[in-house]
Amino acid sequence: MVIHMSQKYDCRAKKGNKVRKLKTQHGFTLVEMMVAMTIGLILLLVIGTIFASSRQVFREQEDNARLQESGRYALEIIGRNVKQAGHVEVPFTGFKVAFTGTAISGTNGGPDVADTITLQYEGALNDNDCEGTGVSVAGRIIQNHFNIDAANAELQCASQISDAPTAPGVPPTGQVLLSNVEDLQILYGIDTDADQSVDQYVELPADWDQVVTARVCVLVRSDKTNIVPDGNYLNCSGATVAVPADKRLRRTFTATFNLRNRINGTP
């Protein structure tokens, strides 16, 4: 018997007068599969890009919030000492007319070098210096010296409590108050005509007794690296500076504080 290869088989089944066709299933062709895979990869790429972008924005917002907190803390602690500078603790007996120490002094670091500031005032009972040491006898002199450890980017404070005013010193190290602080710049408002208002701001006054305000600026950076792309930021001098290779987020915080004990009626 000869079977022809071209013979077609009828795949229909007869049942009574009805003819039923058998259903067959068809898979994807190679082209359809390639198109589906391409669409899937594009979707994954879009989702990955959105996720990475959202994560970067979140990191920037998180670090920016921490910078705000650090900047406020630095200004708060320095500003509080500036406001107390020259305070006289009036005793129960006797009378004091003026602070006999050096209420405010400091050093000018120059370009790209942090300044220092030293504040002195008479402490009340249980007042603390910047290192946490308490005053056991009212009227003892508290001296707090603020500076920047440039190598470690830290705001430090070295303190001293003494019975009588001493010449302001410049301690080499102190207690770390805040990390990731790169710069501290201070301008002093001086009153040259004794009307208790600022006539001009200078980097280093010739007469510290003329200082009635201090304008404090701190430059704070983020703890994490690779936060911002290449670009610029403003330093405490208002100059535009290129973002360093670490790509940390950097911001300056500035506030002006009155020496309340030299200005009558200041809140």
C-alpha cells in the first residue's frame, strides 16, 4: 500500500448530522516573545529609574533636615553664650556695676581658616559651662572658647571656671559639640559713638569694649557622601565654591546676636 505524503487527513469527527471541529492551541512566536521581553525590560528600566530618583531625593531631604538641625544647634549654643557675655551676677550683699573680665574676644582665621570666639560671664549657681561643669559658687567666671577642628570637621568648645577673670586663652582642643562643621566665621558689630547701636561690622575690632553684636556663620556638611551632583555652594563669605569630590551637601547658617549686657532694653 502506497501512502502519499501530501495526503490530508480530515480532523473532523462526525456525530449524527453534526460535524465537530477539534480545537488546537497555538503558542507565542519568537517575534512575539522578543517584543514582550523588550517591553518588560523597558518597564523595568523606567521603574528602576523612578526608584533611584526617588531614593536620591529622599536622601537629599533627609540630609537637608539633619543640616537644619545641626545648624540651629550650633547657632543656639554660640548665640546663648554671646547673649550672656559680660553678665554680672549681683550678690545678696554689696553692689557690682560692671563686668571686670573680657566679655568677648576672638581670633580671625583669615581666608579659608575658621575663626575662634571666647565669651566670659559670671555664672549663677548651678549654671554649666559648655563642657557640662557646674558652677558651685555664684559669681564665678565662666569662660567658653569655641573653635573648629578642621582636620575632623568638628565644632569644639573648651571651658574654664575661675574665681576671678583671666586673660582669654586659646585652648588647643576642647569637647566636641557637633560633627561635620567645616567653618566658623564671625563679624563683630562695633559701636563707635556710644549710642548702643552698630556703626559697622569688622572681622577683628581694635577695641573689644565697643562690640555690641556678633554675626555668627557656620558651614555644616552632610554626614553621607555622594548626595549632590557637581555644582556650587555658598560659603560663609558669600563666595561661590565648587562642590568637593565627596559630593556632600553643604549649607551655611547665619545669625546675629546682641550682647544683652551692653545694650539697655534689648529683649
